[in-house]
Amino acid sequence: MMRHTSIGAMAVGGACLAALALTSCGANPPKGSQENNVQGDGDGDPGDADGDLGDGDGDPGDGDFGDGDGDGHEPPCESMHEGMICIPAGPFIMGSNGLGFLEEREIPEQIVYLSQFHIDRHEVTFGEYRLCVEAGKCSPPAVEDPNNDLTFGCRWGNEGIDAYPVACVDWLQALEYCNARGAELPTEAQWEKAGRGTDGRDYAWGNEAPTCFYASMASEPVWGEEPFELWGCGTGMPERPGSHSPQGDSPYGVQDMVGNVSEVVADWLGPGQSNLGTDPTGPDSGPFKVQKGGSYVATQLYDSNGGYLHLAWRGQGGGPLPGAQLGPDTGFRCVISE
């Protein structure tokens, strides 16, 4: 298993060591939290005066917001946005020096500084997305079409799906939903810090290899077949958000950052770059958006050298045009930046 250099051993800006004081080296103090555009109070009413879209998902994400320290002794912060977790400002270790495949996409392991932000504790669900559609602020996801292989497994319109992560939208629809909440898609760096904390771990829970105890993934390593019955730890589909909580949570308490559904982020996919600096946003354009986190169809075999379930993995998540739909195993979550 690959191990990483700690922040305390890496220079920040070439001038000082981050060590344990992650607010040093010129870091700005956290700004105050924004208090509007909250995710919702769970009543499912898209017409509330506060723009509440509700959660509509059976409350899989309610409860403990985590300690907010990323295992790196950051000063904790608390989110004022319901259903979101505050990620403190400061540096973290991003990227990998070699996952073993797709090396041209990899971002070299490096220190990146991020301003404080707030991220959804769980992936956006069908129920949450449905409320946005009913409010006239979002367009419906794709439905399964026997004449279109890209829609295989799309479940919009099926009964009993509201508590599960939404899928089969394109990245513009994902952005549309987040914007309706006064939020955005996370940058790749924001997503990765929310999943890894500051200690350079491989997975949300640490460096122990992925299993169904920690994440929704294929329950056995199968290659060259169509192991539908093994997907999602034997369910054949994604699981309800939080099904592997708290043991699979990130250091901040963010759920399902590994497996379940991959997540599209705001950055365009390009070659890995060094010296990303502060609050990087990726290339100005590209053929695909980045997707992160692996999904319920990923297995240990795929992951033998880090692979799809490693938090530094960078997949391709939808083209630049409307309708370049993400698959049934790709969803998203939102952030509010400060």
C-alpha cells in the first residue's frame, strides 16, 4: 500500500513547514459562514421563503457533522448550512505520485492551499433533485431507453428511489441543481480535501484497502464479466447515502466519498500539473469534466494499485455539451465557497 509524506515534512510556498499549525505560513483566518441558500429542513417544500428544496431522502445525512479537523489539527469550523459540513481553510496533500495506471492524468503529490468552504455531507439524492424539478429549477434526468445503451441502469421514474443518489444527469444539470441552492459544484481540490483531510490518506477512512465494510463497491474482484449481482456490495445498485457511516466517513464526517456513485466536479480534465497553489480550478476548457471517488461497480481488482477508489483518482465525467450525460453510477454533491 502506498504511503504519503506528511504535510509536516513538505514545504509550503518554499518558505516554511506546515507541521501541525495549518493556519500558519500566511493562511487567512476563516471567514464567517454564509447563512442563506441552505440545503433544506427536510420538509420537501420547494416554496419556502428560504429557497428550501428539502432533503427528500429519508434523512440519511442527519446527525454528527464530524470534528472538522481533518486529522491535521486544523481549527474546526461549523457550517451554518443545513446538511453541509464546514471544511477549514488551510493546506492539504493533493494528488499521487503513482496510482499505477492513467499516469498522464495524475496530479503529482503536492501541497495545495484552500480557503474555507462547505460541502454536502451526502451525495444529492433523487428525492432532493425531484423537488428541484418540481419547482421548475431543474430538468429531469435521463430515463432508461432500450435503444440507447448510455441509459442502461437509469432509474428516473422508478418507484422507491428518492433516498438513493441521483444519477444519469449531465454536468450542466448537476450545476443547475447546485445553483438553485445558491451553491456550486466542488472543484477537484475541494472534493479531494473533503475526502482525504490533511494527512494524505489513500481513502476516506485511512490507508486500509477498500471493503464493503467501508464503501459501496463490487463485493468481489471480477474482471471480464458483467457481475451485476456483485455490484453495490451485493445489492446490484448504489446504496442509500450513509449506509457505510461512520466507519467509511472522511476525517470531516463527509459520507460516501469512496464508492456508491462517482461524483462529477467543476474542473475540466487535463494532464496532471504541479504547483497548483491556492484554490486551483483546473483548465479553462477540456473534453471532459473530472469525476472522483469510484463507484458501486469498482472492485478490489480495479483498485490493486490505487485505482478508481483512491481519492486521488481522476476519471472523465461528461463532455462539454448539454446532454453529455453521466452514467447510472455517477452523481454529484454541492459546495458553498467563502
